[in-house]
Amino acid sequence: MSGDFLSFLKHRFMMRGFFLLMLHGFLLFLVLGTATAQSIPKLPVKQQPAPKPLPVAKPKPKPVKNIDRDGDGLTNEVDRCPDEKGTIENHGCPDDYYLQGAVDIGITEVVYESVTIGTQEWMKMNLDVDAFRNGDPIPEAKTKEEWERAEKEKKPSWCYYNNDPAYGEVYGKIYNWWAVNDSRGLAPEGWRIPLPSEWNRMSEAAGGKNAAPSLKSPKFWNAEHVGGVTNSSRFSGLPGGYRDTDGSFKEIGSRSLWWTRHSYPHSSAPQYLYVVLRALDVKYEYVQECYHFSGNGAYVRCIKE
């Protein structure tokens, strides 16, 4: 063989060996790389928390526009009725919104609306408390037997007409004499139970002998009025009836009795107290002076101290 041919073969074998060496190294790299990758422990992938939703902006309530609900030309705190327009006498509310003129300002607190008649200031509604001024509760007589027992034991008691709370929302509570005369004080702070003479002065200022129409509310009285009803005094007397000594309820719609702070022993039965009351009656134009036993039940109107 010539030298050129031998050189060619030598070169050919060298190139082939180099190629095989490179292929072997590449295969070795793949094997080792795979084994190494499998031997490395996988780290846990930390989950990213979901983005919190953006707070939704709540629409601000629209300001309530002041409305002259009572028609006095002013927009002020006297315009108390929240939805309907009414009269000045009822603070912008319809007459039947606050049936007796009380404004509830809390769970138990009641502000008693008042009216000035002559030189006196009177509650515009019947009393509606179930505790004395010091906080002691007054028991409710829910049955005829409980009412009679309270009189026999000379203990204070109250009830609703016909034992129905629905009547209380209109007329207030009926009290026995022992609640009215209790030393713990039935009237709220700043008020007192009126004397007969104070009722007389009020009646005189409201119209004298014919004062009843000016003291009666136009609502809830039976139709057979004598002299009509004007309520010009704004006393707003309602025909709540009364409770008799036997526990029966009488004359709602035609008559109402209110206690005064005066009593005396009955002449022929000293064990019973006679109490002076005042009454409005559907048949009369004057305020009646009447006398009942302490076991009767009547309403209370307070006068400012």
C-alpha cells in the first residue's frame, strides 16, 4: 500500500473513534443526568392565597329633608311624625298616630305631652305606668278575682279595660285607689294626682258649666253627643269607661272616670272609702263630680307640680 492510502485509513479510523467517543459521552451524560434528577427530592410548591375581593362601597343614606309636618312654618324638632303630615296639636302627626299625645323615646321612657288650661299644666293623656316613682312594680290584675282581692287586701293594682292591652294603647291603664294613694308615688317625677279643687279650676277655665265639649277628644265617643265636641282646650278626654267594684267593666265609649287625691270614710259603712272623682259623660255638657268606692277602677290625669 502506498503511504497516502495508509494515511487516509489512519485518519478515517481516528475520526470514527472520536465520533464513537463523543456518542458514548453524550449517552453517559443522559443516563447520569436522569439518575441525578430522580434522586433530588421535590420541594412542595407553596400555594399563593387567592386575592381578597375589594370591599364594595355601601351607598350613603340620603339625608332626610326637614319637613314642616305640623304646618307652623318652621322645620324643627317639633315636627316629630316620621311619615304623615298632621296637626300642630299632635306634633305633625295625624290625630290617631299618637292616640293620646305621648312620644315614645326609648324602651321604657315616655315623655308626657302637656297642655296648659288656664294657669295649670295637665297631662294630655291618661297615665300609663306599671311602677311607682321609686321603681317598685304595681301588680296587674288580670282576672276579676285578682281585682277583688286587691281591694280586700288594700293593695295597689292596675288593669286594662276588659283586660285587653289593645285598649291600653288608646286609653292608658285603669288603677284602683290603693295605687293612686300609695306613698311611693304613682305620678311620674314632676307630676302629681290632682285635688278636686284643681279639677274645678281647670273645668272653669275650659268653659265653666259647659266645659265638657271643650275637654272631649273627637275620637271614640258614641254618636249621641250633647253639645257636640270641640276639644278646644286640647285636654283630649277619651271615653275609656271604668271598672266596677265587682270587677266588671262598664260604659266604654260613653263615659270616663278620673281619680282625684281626696277620700273619706263612707258614712254608713266606715270600712269602705268613698273617693271623689271627675267624669266626662256623653250625655252631659258639664264635668261631673262623682263618688265611688275605693274598689272601683278609674284613669289618672296628672297635673304639673
